[in-house]
Amino acid sequence: MSTSLFNVKGKNALVTGSTHGLGMAMARGLGLAGATIIVNGNSSQEKIDKAVAEYKSEGINAVGYKFNVADEGQVMKAISMIETEVGQIDILINNAGIIKRTPLIDMEVSDFKQVIDIDLVSPFIVSKHVVKGMIARKAGKVINICSMMSELGRNSVGAYAAAKGGLKMLTQNMATEWAKHNVQVNGIGPGYFATSQTEPIRVDGHPFNDFIINRTPAAKWGDPNDLAGAAIFLSSKASDFVNGHILYVDGGILATIGKPSNED
Ligand code: GCO
């Protein structure tokens, strides 16, 4: 099988929220496979510069852009700067996201709206403005980072589940509208991974930590680097006829009803 199928050499990949966690792991995988990484974050320029330095320390060609993915004006300005200073965007990974763990009955509407804004509306905003170039060039790859909550509910993450469920359908509809332009739009659905986002629920002795290890057929939390392969597959020729698909990388969580804790 020719490795050129998975070749991303010379491609430019914009990965939103790629200064840490899953975003950085997927971007790193693409970078080590030869893509130029356009790093995005919105917390601080220092954090972006530190991440860019980290990518470069591994021989990855990386450049950083600070912009708020939920602000259409900032997104349009950033994309035109990127296309002028770096070049065309061949791969877009909509990874930036937040979570607020509050029971729905106690959640402020403003908090609910903020989660929807960043986790669902932002992938629409960024994609809308990046895909215009892809459609003109008749080539492009878009990957939306979904979640177990695209399929399953969980106490206290209702807004997040609503956003991630919506993102699954947004992915399918983007594919419906853009596949004819040779733009493949798909999703990656991470299971439970060891990141700063899951730190509060991944503490030894925390009931949710034990629950996840028991609930996951792989019997462990995922390592962010476990997502690199899926990112490369959905960014390369190998997925040229894959559209509107959500690739779950979850250690088998969605494949099973789970088991009682006293069963091996
Ligand atoms: C949570 C977690 C999840 C995971 C991931 C699962 O509180 O349940 O943070 O949201 O991060 O999205 O797919």
C-alpha cells in the first residue's frame, strides 16, 4: 500500500485551539507527517509563542495566530492574514472548545449560550470563511472535533452535549453541501482522554475516574497522541471518498453497554 495515501507533506493545516491538549496532539501528528501547522489560541500571545516554540523544537514548521474563533470579524481578518503570510489553508481542524459542568436546572442561560457559541457556532464561522478558498481550489479537508457527548448524555454537561450533538449534524450537513466541491468534511469523536479538560474528573479515587476505566473496553484513559492517526487519515488522500463520517476514537466506549464493576 503506497504511503502517499496518507501524505500531508507541504499542506497547510489550521488547527483551532492547538496550544495544548487534543488540539496540540493532532497538530503535532500532522506536523511530524510534514504539514505546516497554523497554531491558534485565544488566551494569550505568550501561550501561542510557547506552543509554536514547542512545535519547532520537534522540527515542525509552525506559525501562530491569536484570534477568537467565536468572533466572525477576528476570524475573517485572521484567515486573510494567514492566506497572505502562510498560504492556502488545505486542512482545517475545528478543535477549540470549552465545557461547563453544571446541572441544567442550575445553569445560567449566558453559560449555556457561551458553550454553544464556542463549541458549535465557531466551527460554522471558521469553516464558512476557510472553505470559500477550498471550494475555489476544488480541494480541502475539514475535521470537526465531536465527543462522546455527540451520542451520549451525561449529568452536568448538558450544554456541551447539545453543542457536540449539533456539531455531528453540522458536520453531516457541511459534507452534504461541500462534498461536490471535493471538500471532505468529517468528524473525530474522542472518548475520554488524559487532558487538562478532564483533569478534575480523572483524579485517583474520583468515582468518575473509576467509572471511565470500567466503562471503557480498553480499560484506560486515552493518550492524546492516540488521535494523531485519525487526524492524518481524515486530512489525506486516504479519505478522499469519506464524507460526513464521525470517526470515534474512544477505546470502545460506544461499542458497549458497559459492565458491572465486579466483572473483568
Ligand atoms: C466530561 C468530559 C467529556 C470529554 C469528552 C468525551 O466532562 O464528560 O470532559 O466531555 O472531554 O468530550 O468525549
